[in-house]
Amino acid sequence: MAETELLAATAAETAALIEGGQVSREECLSAWLERTAADDLNGYLWRADAESAVGTVDQDAGGPIAGVPLAIKDIFCTAGVPTTAASKILEGYRPPYDATAVARLASAGVPMLGKTNMDEFAMGSSNENSAYGPALNPWDRSRVPGGSSGGSAAVVAAGLAPWALGTDTGGSVRQPAAFCGVVGLKPTYGSISRYGMIAFASSLDQCGPITQDVTDAAMLLARLEGRDEMDSTSTGIEGGVVLPLAEDLKGLKFGIPADLVDEGVDPGVKAVFDRTVERIETLGGKVEMIELPHAKHGISAYYVLAPAEASTNLSRYDGVRYGQRASDKDLGSMYEDTRGDYFGPEVKRRIMLGTYALSSGYYDAYYGRAQRVRTKIVHDFDAAFSKVDFVITPTSSSVAFGLGEKTSDPLTMYMADLFTVPMSLAGIPAISIPAGMAAPEGGGEGAGGDMPVGFQIAAPAFGEQKLLEASFALEKAIDFDGGGGRI
Amino acid sequence: MIEREQVLHVARLSRLKLDEDEASRLETELSSILDHVDRLAEIDIEGIEPTSHVVPLENVLRDDVTRPSLDREVALDQAPDPVDGAFRVPSPQAEG
């Protein structure tokens, strides 16, 4: 078969080509490995060769996704393969084991194409906090791919991988998927094991698929979800996940949180959102306004809770057991020099913010209060889901912004997560699907035209199957053309 | 608002070396972030329980049986300064 056909196929189509004997697993892998060499977006931090791509992979595995290669965010531990979380402090680190998500895919016969770029320790919304330079948005290289899973979204959109793994703490799968015109799913907290996923904020971190379409997201989630005794917070999804088939949205209710969506959405994004709402109605769905009165405070609560957890999690980088060591003076100086020299500015900022919020005298005012606001947001969603099946918002208030546009003010960057953070705090599943194109605000000299817009749908905890069914039906009606992202 | 003295105190707690520039930038940035976060004070949280975790799980236990773990050599393999089957660190006492 023609290689161009293979490289243009979705993951599910690729699996069918392998299953039908039109292409062998070896041919498929070698075509993709050759293809990844075309990465001029800084999407991959490390690319596999024929040997390392199948390092821990069960090459005799049967099953629906065997042989369909995958790009993996560099936050997942991969046995013997460099894993940096895009930080200088882990430069050269080769973990002794695979993350559970990686191991589950390896045992399903899925080869690894490489490790993708990201914001350092997943802290960021633009990929500009990578210690190895930002990945670029394939639709317009002067723009960011989003973050933190920017590399994963960029390589899928660019056709440099059939699908990819990302992680989402406050929007890190959904927002880059929206910026790059691909699908990003954050499952319910606990669906997928976090073992071997380098920890940022443990009560929020969740692995999620970044794919070309909803079917591929379902296919990947079906393999990833499950209880893992190495992560005591993992539960899996009861009943599992099957490929979605829904053709309409009859009998389903969608709620728009007016108080949140009113927070200032760019007109182009709003137009795509409104058009998508009309499509939902055409498909038989009912749309109504709902209230999530505390969701707009999600950012404030999140930027206390996530840094607090991060400051604790990142205390492990001390120059003793793995990673870099800066000096060999006394022990205290060694800790301070190592962390001072090898952490990037955003990571330091969050460690400082988190340590402050947890420090004596401030704990109740910041951490304790933020935890209670989190409860209020959970209650808001409970109340909303007693009225509607899904909550819908734009994934982001803007299309992909320009490189350097938001780097001077951390708070402006944090606001990029406004619509995705509430779902993370509530632990519920949410997906971003590409819904159309819009012109960037401000345009600017040399702007490359319209950019993709993401549409976010959230469901109650463990409502993945319903979420995928609805997204599948809507995706068909939207019929988004991702061709502009291919390189 | 956060003062320079607090920035340096938190840096010590965080075991982070900061240079002069970083400390002054963090003073401004943390102040602006905390100003925003202070809006949380407007929300009535009277009688609301804190959420530290959304999954209703407690005490997930397994049987207390030994099983293989990482070999010592493997565990030490990535250390900056392994010696005699251990992690070597500099002296906790400052020299001089």
C-alpha cells in the first residue's frame, strides 16, 4: 500500500490496515520512524530508532491496537529511555522502569515513536517553559501549541504520530488539543494509573489521550484505564470503554455555565462556540443555561492547591538519588545549588508559591481556604449534573497565542486555564474536540490566518462512555478539516 | 503583598538558591499572583469541608508479603555519586 495513505490514517484505520494485512507491523513502524525525522517543530525531545521503539513491547501481542505506534509525553517514565519532564534537573535520566500507562500499551503491542516536548514538569500553558525550547504550533509556527502537553498535540496535528499520550492537571491535554486542532480527553481522576507519571499535583494529575478523532481517544482509553495496585488512587472505569457509535444527541441536555463563559471569550471563538451549540440542537440535543457560581474562582483555588502539591512533590529533586547535582560543598548548599541551577523560572515560582501557601501562618488562609473552595466547585458540578447530562464551554477563551505573547506576566498565562481548571478540581472527565477555525485577535504582521478552536464537553465522574458517544456524534456533524496542521 | 524578607524565607524553606534578580522578580510576581488568589476571601466557606482528594477511597491495603523490588545496582545506577552500594552526599557540616 502507499505510504502516504498509511501516514494519513487515524490510529483506528491503521489498526484495521494491520489487521487486514495491507501493511505489516514492521512496515508500519518503519514508515512512522522515518516520518518522525521530519519533525522541525521541536515536538519530540527524543526520537526512537527501530530497536528502542520496541524496547519493552510485546511484539506478539494480539488485540485491537497492536502495531499502531504512539508518541509519549516526556513526563512518563520509560525504561532505559531518556525521561526529562523537559527539565534540566533530569537531563540524562533513564528510569529503571516503565510507567503503568506505558507498560499497558507495550503489552498491547504498541511501539513508541519518541518522547514529546512539554512545559517543565507540566507547569505551563504554552510549552514555552520547556528547558529545551518550545514546541511550535504546526498551523502557524509563530504561535504556541499550548501546554503543557504541547509536543504531543503538535506531533499529532502535524501528522508526526498517529496518536499520543499527554497528561492533564489543569487543562494540559485539552488546551493544547484545542490549540492544535486535535482531540484531547482528560478522563475521570483515577481512571488511569499515575504510577511512573512524574508527579506535579497528585490530586489532579491524570493521563489522557491526544488523538486525531474521538474514536481513537476511546480506543486508547479502553486500553489505558484500569485499577493498578501501584497507584492506590486508581479505580479504572467500571464497565470499561467501547468504541462510540452514536449518531444523534436526542434526549441529552447540555448546560452552558453563563457566569463562566461570560468571562471574556474572543469573538471568533464565541462564534464557533455558538455554531457548535446550534449543531447540538440540530442533532436533537437540548441546550440550556446553567450556573456554576464558583467555577470562575477555580483559577485562584488551583494556583494555591497545585503549587502546594508541586512544592511537596518536587522536594525529591535534591541531587542525591537521580538527576543532576550542582556542587559538592556542604549538604545544604548542594541542595540549594542543585535546585537553584537546574529548575527553570516557572518551576521555581510554583515551588515558592506552594511553599508559601503551606507555610506556618498562611496554611489556613491559603491552602485550607482553597480546599474548601474546591469543595464548592465540586458541589456546583453536582448541582449542574442533576439538571443536565453535560457541561459545555469553549476549551480556551482564545485561539493559540503568539510565542512570547504571555511570558512576561505569569498571571495572564494562568488565566489561559480558566475553562479547563474547574473540571480538574472536580475530578470529572472532559474532552476537547476541534469545532472550527477563528482569526486570532490582534492578528499581527505575518500572522498565518485562522487557527483551530476547541469545544469542551464535561460529564459526571466516570461518565466517559456517554461523553465519548456525544462527542462522536458532534464530531461527525462538525466534520473538522485538520489538513492545515499537517507538515 | 509579599516582602523581600518573606521571599528569602520561603526560598530557604524550599531549599532554592535565588540570585538577586530572581528574588526581586519573585517579589513582584508572587505579590501579583497572591493579590488575585486573595479573591478567595470573598467566598463564604463557613461549614464547608475541605477537599484534598476527589476519589472516595480510604486505606487501600495489600497483603503484607515481601516481593521483588528494584535491585540495588539498578536503583543506584542513576545517582550522581553512588559508592559502595550507597548514595554518597557531601558533609552536612559547612567546611571552615
